[in-house]
Amino acid sequence: MSLSCEKEFSKNALSYDKYNIIQKEVAKKVVSLVENAPKKILDLGCGSGEIYKLINWSIEEFTAVDISCEMCKLHPRNPNISVINANYEDDNLFERLKQKKFDIVISSSSLQWCSNLDSMAKKISKLSEKCVISLFCDGTFKTIYQQSNLEPFLPSQKEALKIFKKYFEIEYSIEKYKLFFKDNISKFRYIKKSGVSGGKKRLGYKETKELIKNYPHDYLEFEVLYVKGKQN
Ligand SMILES: C[S@@+](CC[C@H](N)C(=O)[O-])C[C@H]1O[C@@H](n2cnc3c(N)ncnc32)[C@H](O)[C@@H]1O
């Protein structure tokens, strides 16, 4: 299945959930793709618990992993939640997680930062027979890349799909989002604060200034790949 659609968020929406409005929308879609109310869930790159907070069925065990200690502190706690402050690419963590059996692995707005997406997808396939994943792809900030001649650092949707198809039977969709701003400075502040760029700084001061001056749209572009994977 392949589907492409475009959603727009108005700048007014920004006033309430300023820096993670797209991630929140993406998390909602991710949870809507989860079928059959799985009881044992692993969430990779859990952040402050967006996925957990959206789950509206009863679960037995929720394991949440995040590399950021600050994020882990913000994650909801209760006796059936284990929050693990670790790098999900770490082999020791993988060995530890392999001891458990998960009904599904979920990851929302995070795996675009993997240093090796192939090895991560392989690990996921060994931790569960099912996954629902969303990740930002190279259509994100497309105009910025075109304007500045930078190579996108986010994975291409084609490459990411090829990888997940190696380990799962997949259904997928790609969504494009536009987020509107009142001026260019706010756009670049958003890029810095939203976490979408993974903290990577590729432009110098002068280039950034040029870009801010000449960026042609009143919105930023985002492209998100959603993958629902199943093993036979
Ligand atoms: C954009 S946030 C998304 C959080 C949450 N999944 C959501 O949908 O709101 C991405 C999260 O991935 C985490 N992250 C990035 N790389 C990671 C890694 N290698 N291991 C574990 N967590 C990672 C970040 O710390 C951050 O909390």
C-alpha cells in the first residue's frame, strides 16, 4: 500500500504546542496503526511518553527506551512501565531486551537518527514479529537543502523502505506536512529547538544568515514515512 498526502498546520496551532506539534501528530497516527491491542510493547526513542499517553487499551508491560536522561525523567511511571535510559543501537541493550518477548516494537519520530538503520531494523525484527515505525525522511526541509546545496542527512524514504522490506512484510505510507510561520527567523528557531534535525549543525553563521534571508516559503516541509511491519 502506498499513499501520499499533505497536511498543513497553521501558525496559530503553534501557540500551544510549539516545538513538537508535528511529532505529536505523527505519534497519533503511529498509535492508530497499531492493531489487536498488543499487551507487551517496546517503544524505542520514547521521549516524554507521547506513545504511552496515547495508548487507550489495557497493557501488561510497556518498555520505554531513550538516550536522553531528561526525556526519561519526563516519561510517565507506573508499575507496568520500565523506562530504560540507553542508546537503542547499543548491543548490550539489545541482549537485555532479547530476554523479553514483545508483542510489538513501536518507534515514532526517532529512527531517522540511527547510525545504521539496517542493523536497527534487523534488531527490531529479532525483538518482535510486529512493528509500527515512523521516521522523518529526506523530504524534510527539502527547500533548505536545495537552497544551500547541502546533502540531506535524513534517510531517503526509498532506502528506508528497502531496509524494512528485508526484515518484515510491510505496509507503508508517506505523509508530507507543512508547518507555517510568521517569519523566517521563527522557522530556523523551530528547526533548532524541535529536535527534528538531530542537533546536527551543517551550516556556518554566514550561510545560515543567507538562508534565513532568502528562504522562499512561509512554511517548513516535513516528510514522514510510516511502516507497519509483520513477519510470517
Ligand atoms: C523527536 S523525539 C520523539 C519522541 C517520542 N517518540 C514522540 O513521538 O514524541 C525523538 C527521541 O528519540 C531519542 N533518541 C534519539 N536517538 C536515540 C538513540 N540512539 N537511542 C535512544 N533514544 C534516541 C531522543 O532522545 C528523543 O527523545
